[in-house]
Amino acid sequence: MVEAAARRSDSTRQGPASRPVLRRPTAEAVGSGRRAAQSAAGAPRVPDSLSPTDDTTLFRFSVLGPVRAWRGEALLSAGSPQQRALLAALLLRNGRTATAAELIDALWGDDPPSAALGAIRTYASRLRKALGPNIVVAEAGGYALRGLAEDALDLTVAEDLWAKAERARGSGDTATARHALNKALDLWDGEPLANVPGPYAEIQRTWLEEWRLELLESRLDMDLKQGCHAEAVSEITGLTAAHPLRERLRELLMLALYRSGRHAEALAVYADTRRLLADELGVAPRHSLVELQEGILSADPILAEQSGPVGEPDGRQVRPAQLPATVTDFTGRASFVNELCTVLSSAEGRSMPVLALTGITGVGKTTLAVEGAHRARHSFPDGQLYVDLQGAGPRPAEPEAVLGAFLRALGTPDAVIPDSVDERAALYRSILDGHRVLVLLDNARDAAQVRPLLVGAAGCAVLVTSRVRMVGLEGAHLVDLDVMSSEEALELFTKIVGEERVASEREAASGVVAACGFLPLAIRIAGSRLAAQRTWTVSTLAAKLADERSRLDELQAGDLAVKAAFELGYGTLVPAAARAFRLLGLADGPDMSSAAAAAMLDRPVAETEDLLELLVDTSMLESATPGRYRYHDLVRLYARACAERDEQPPGERDAAMSRLLDFYLATAASVYAIERPGDRLVDDLMVTDGPGLRFTDEYAALDWLFSEASCLLACVQQAASTSRIRRAIDLLWAAKDLTESGAYSRQYEVTTKAMCEASRAAGDVRAEGRARTALADVLLDSGHIEPAETQAQLAAELVGSTHDATAISWVANNRGLICLHRGRHAEAKVFFEQAIAGFRALDNRPLEATSLGNLARAHLSVGDTAAAVEIAHRCLATQAEFGRTVRLANGHYVVGIALTRADRLPEALPHFDEALAIFRDHRQRLWEGTTHFRIAEAHLAADRPALAAQHAERALAIGFIGGEPMRGAVLTVLGKALSALGQAGRATACWHEALRIFERTGAADAAPLRSFMASRVRTA
């Protein structure tokens, strides 16, 4: 019963009852029709009459909005309202003849004018003149439209798309169905048959609007099946406000809230609906709504199901194919390959197989796993996922990040992906339920890293490779991979070197593979070395291996064997490539761009790329994407050992890391400057020796910053115990966009905390002051007010003692914001005035304007609205001097808040709209969400609760600056909007959740909300 409520489908609906479904139009016809409709308003008119030879397929008509007619791209005159009513009546008869009596009844009903028949003839004559006698045909005492193309009418196109959606949904292709419904809904252009008089038009308007709502409900149902819960809540909230008695919308809202973790609100929707139906109609909720409530109360697992990822389909479902390519000279391992294929094929049974490959580094785990996965891929028609978990390195991949990448590969939009690892894992399992997907988890650290990535569904399989035996992975089939047999090893060596060279020196070749300990990686490196040296014989290579006094022992002894194997490849490198190999391995980032590598090596980019490609050719380095390079985790460790042993003078290692830090700092400063023109902060950063990259396009600048984020922050952390610490902390300042966007907030916070401790340990007061200033800033953004205040106080003492003027002003601004959060409004004004004076003295007008905007908010907090509006406009005027920047968006945002509080709502909303557009362009997603919250406040103040609820839900779906306290504020506004819409139960649930947040975080909003809720109880 609950399953029926959760999976309800309207697939039996036959479309508008009064019209049959027409023949299907082509996709091209639908697309051209919409493009023409969008451009018709300014199109030139065509001649009023057409010859009988004119092409009637050029005509198009619309009834899903104003009644309009086009010939090609030209908009025709549809005449008076009564003439449009006649045209609409003929269009909606689908080519059938309408008698004069029927048309009179359609236009005037029971009270026609005395000259009605003459009027009908006049209107028909005018239509024949405008459209031509080939289209408006007079017959049997009436009229009909003939000769039109199958897709000439927008309603016909919508019906075709609806039929396509029903077929796709019936075959399980939810993504295609959803896409078709969205296209159908896009055809509506306001009220159907807008401003067309007559009883017939009124009846048709009613069922067209009803059908649109049914299409919307069907599409929303598919949204929920595909995991778009948070996005759907916003839309459904607005629809329930406009159509409060539609129970299907209430069901969808309950399910969306439940799947978003908002269980109390979901149950409150049921209570509100039951009360509304009783008051308005005197009936109880329908059975499916009751079933859904019972399912929520019992936490029925069926309610958590989704069918698959959201995506704009291209005619097929999203099927990832991420397996790396197999090696062309794969050799032997027949028994292992057969074992893998046998276990993987068991996925057709009732349980999900997990197969874990274990062995020493270089034994060929990944090569074997990829080969086996490719051979078994026919058993997994829904796709294959792959990830390198980097388990052997210092920073293994976090399951949370891996799940995010997998969900994106499966077609899930970023806005739908939850924050926590548990929620992501649940969504991942739900999406793969009922599908057949192979997941290859390469280079795992331990079972704990793997568990959240297990699918848990029959039909799927998971293949894991790791250096450690996965004994803690419950139910896993363990395979211990040993070195090659002597025959397999010799066969692999022969494939690499060539049969001709090995045939004449087979004994020497056997000696080479034996010296390699039959380890595939060592054999491959040795063979590649010989293949690259055409003047060598196999005996030459064998002799070189024999000269390595400790090599045979090392090749046979665990990890030392790996190091010895790497020595083979390292020894073949020319000096410049060897230097690049060992120096680039010093950096901790997950990969490295060619530009960063060039800075680190102090070489031109083109020359550096040649060296990097040489390292790729000798398997010492990997190139995952063009222009970016990475080490295998253990190869990186070996490279560092080489740097310690071989790099002379020893100070060159520190110099290389210093050049890398300079590159990141100089380039990040360039990004900051292009994003925030006029801001003098970049002048106060440490001077670098290298220029870094320069950008003329802000989008390219942001692309660089976000693509280099992990590498950049890793470089900062590596400077923690060195003389580079001041530059590293300045790099955090320059890369502030990483935290304000929300994309790297957590990683930025962790790095900043580490730098606080490092600078304190180093006794560098200036560095510690700047680090704690940055930490207070990021804590403020995430809504952790109490620790932010602690850090800001420490920062104030430190930067004051070093007279760091920029930091002093920045700290004052942060302390003002903290005081606003704490409700200490007078103190906040003092701090903002200090910040304004400080930035003014530094001639930093954009930051002065930022603090000015904050001062406006302080005035609002004490009720001085007039002063706030005036100050906010001064802030905006200053920011406008520097172009369409993030700071300009902040200026519009502050003006919007001030005008909202001044009850000048029509003026406030355009400022919020402009702020929203700029934040979106600059990828400031958290500020987007925050602006939606402010728009919700404005609509609520203007007594538009439905719009307020929609924007509040958008804020909850996107996220916002301010963390949990801001979430409480959004829920408070949402509750007020819902209360105004008559949804008292859900409103109360929002307020209770907001109060819990305020009390837990110590926010000053707790007392006002508690008082507000008490007043509601007294007046109820």
C-alpha cells in the first residue's frame, strides 16, 4: 500500500478528454516551432492574403497562451477577440467541420446577438483573407481548417510530447520521460486562450489548465524518483499555495520533504491537508495520502527509493564507462582472469559480489583488475565506474569526494548531491538499485575506505585492489596475487622487447626476468629500457642488473622490491628528466599542471612539458588529462627518496618548493585582482620572485583557481614548518574565493587551522595574526560564531602588536559581523566604523565600501532604517566604480536588505535580482542561496507568501553563507510564509527546527523566535 503511494503513476490518463492524441511531430518541428514563437513578437508581417499555391505547412498556431498565428517567422494578425475565438474553436476541432450553429454557441452561448450568423461569416472571411482559402475552408454550412502540418498547433506538439513521455515511462526510461514533459510544459505561454471570449473558450481554458497541472505532477513525480528532492520542494511549495486542494501535490510535497530529511514538516503537511479538506470540502484525505502518512510514521524503506539520476537525455540512459584502457601486451594470469570473471558474473544472482585483489606493489593488481573488468563488462550493461583511491599516499581519497564523483558520473546534478557521506552513500545505492554496474575501486587503503562505496544491490559488483589484505571487508572474495611464473614473465618481456632480440639470447632474457623477481612492473621497466636502447643486447641489460649488488634481494623483499624496480626506470632518464622526476615528487598535491611544474623546475613551460612527457613514456609519471600530471603514490615516495639522495645542493629541494609556492601565490593574487578590481589587498601580500600566470578573462581566472584548489592548499600545508610560512598564509588570503563559494570551505578551514598552529609554534606573530584572521573569516562564513569570536579576539591582539594595518581593519570588520550575530548592535557599529577608517587610510575603497555595507546592516539592527538606506546606497555607488564584480553584488544585496526593511519592496527586488545574477556568474553559490533568502524576506513583507516560500526553499536547496544559524533564519521565514498559506502544521515544524538550531548554536535569534511562537499560541 505504501509502495503504491510512493510510486503512484498517472500512466492511465488519456490526455485531454475532448481531443484525440494527434500524430507525432518530429523533434525538429517542435524545436523550430518554439524558436519561432520566441521571436515572433518583433517579426515582420506577411501580406494579408495568400495565393492558392502558397505552402500551408509554413503556418503555425498557438492556443497555450494568447491565440496567435504565424507564417514562417512572421506573426499574423488574429483580429478582434471574437475573431480569435472563432479561430480557436476551429483549431481545437482538429480539422473537423464546425457548423455555423456550433460556432455561434461557442462564441456567445445562450445569448447570441441578432446578427450572430452574419458576424460568423465576417470573421471567417477575414480569416480566409489572412490565412488563405487553402486553410479556411467553407463547407456544409460551416467552416474547418485543413492542410496544416501535423505540428502546426502547439497543443498538438504538447500532446505528442506527453505521449512520448508516457511511452518512455512505461519502458522505465524516466529521464527521457521527464525531458519530454519539460518540453511540453515549456510550450505554455501564460493562460491558455488568453483574453478569448465565449463559453467554449472558457471550458477549454479550464481543461487545458487542469491538464498542465497533471503534466506538472507527473514531471514532479519523476523528479522525486530521480533524487531531486530539495529542488522539488521549492517548486511544489509554490504550487500547493496556488492550488491548495490538489491532494496529489500534497503527496508529492510530503514525499519530497521526507526524502530531504525533513520528517516533521512532511507529517505537518498531512495534518494541514486533512484540516483544509475538512474545513473547505467536508471530506477526509484520499486513501493514498493516508497510506503515505502511515509510511512516513513507520519509516517504510520503500519511501526512500529513487529510480535513477537526473539528466537531459540524448536518447539513452546515463551509462558511465570509466574503466581505464587495457594494456596491449597483457600476458598470462589466465587462472586469475578466469577467477575474476567467474566471481563477477555471479552478480546475476541474488547477492552483490565483492572481489578484493591484494599483493605487493608492482605485482600487477591494477592491470589484472582492469583486464578482468573489461572481459566481464558485457555482464554490466548499465556501466562501469572507476576511481583511484590513492590509498598508498599521505592523503587517501575521501569516500565523500569519491561518492560525489560517482554521482556526477551517473548524471546527478551538483545541486542534488547531499553533503554528508552517509546521505551520498544512500543516494548512490538508491540510484544503482535495479541496475547492473561494475565498480572498480583501485588502490584502496583499507576496508574502512571501501565500505561507504559498496553498492549493496544484486546485479552490481565491486572489484577492489589494495596493498593490504581486505580481511575486514565482510563477505569479500579475497584474491592474493603473486608474482608471475617464469614462463609468463619471459613472455611479457618478449612482447616489450621483441621476439627477434630475445630469441638469440633466451638464457640472458631468463636472467633478466629472474633478476626482476618476476615482478611485472620491474619487468616492464627493464624491457622498456632495453627497447629504448637499440645498441644494447639482452646480455648488456642482464649484466647491468647483475652489477646492482643489492638489487636481487630488494626485488624479492616486499616494498624494497618496488623501490629497486623503480631504480631501473630512474636510471634510464637523462639528467634533466631525472631532476624533474625527483623534484616534482616533493609536492603533496594530487596532481600538477605543466605551468606549476615549470615554475617548480625553473624552466620554460614548453621545455617542461617535453620532460614530463618523457617521464610519462617511461612509466615514471601518469597524465590523466592533457596538461596535468600525477605520480602513483609509491612512485612519489620513491621520487622523494631520490631527491634526498641525489639532489645537489640539498637546498635545491627547498628552493623548488619555494618556487612552487611563489607560483601559486602570484597567480592567486592575479585571480583576486581580476575578481576584485581596486582592492589593495594584493599590494599587501608577500613579494614573489616569479610572476605566476596572468589573466584577462575572469572566467579563466576562476577556472584556474578551482582546478588548482587542492594542489594550492596542499602547498600551503607543506610550508607549515618552513621559512615559507608567511607566504603560505598570504596565499590563503588571496584564495579566499575557495571558501566563500562553498566549494572548498572545509579543506580551506582545515588548512587554515593547521597554519595557525604552525605559525604559533614558529613564534611568527605576524603570520599567526594573519592566519587567525583568515580562520575567523571562514568560521563566520560557516556559521560557527563562538569559535569565530575566539579567533577574532586572538587575531586582534596579534595584528595589533605587529601594526599590520590591513589585518587590523579586516579583523575589525569580522568582529563587527560577530557582534551583529550576537545581538551586540552598538558594539558592531563601533567595529565597522574602525574598519571603515582603517581601509580608508589604506586607500582600499572596495573594502571600505564592504564595511560600509555592514555598517548599514548595523543601523538596520537598531531600527535606524533611513540611515541604513543612505549608507547602503553609498556602499553600492562605490562598488559600482569598479565594474560588475562580486563586491558590486554585495552592494546590491545590502541595498536590497535596507529597502526591504524600509518597506520599499518594489525597489528592493531589482537589487536582489542583480545580486543574484552576479553571484551566479562568479560561482558564489553560497551567496546565491543567501540572496534567495533575502528575496523570500522581501516577498513575505509584501504579503506574497507563495513566492516567499519558493525562494526560502531555493535557499535551503542551494546553501548559504552563515551555516546553521542562517539555516534557522531561513526556516523561520519559510514557516511564516507557510503559515500565511494556511499550512500551520508545516509552519510550526519549521519554527521548532529553527529554534533547535538557534539554541544549539547560541544565536541571538532564539529569544525572538521563542517569543513569536508563544504569541502564536496565545492568539490561536
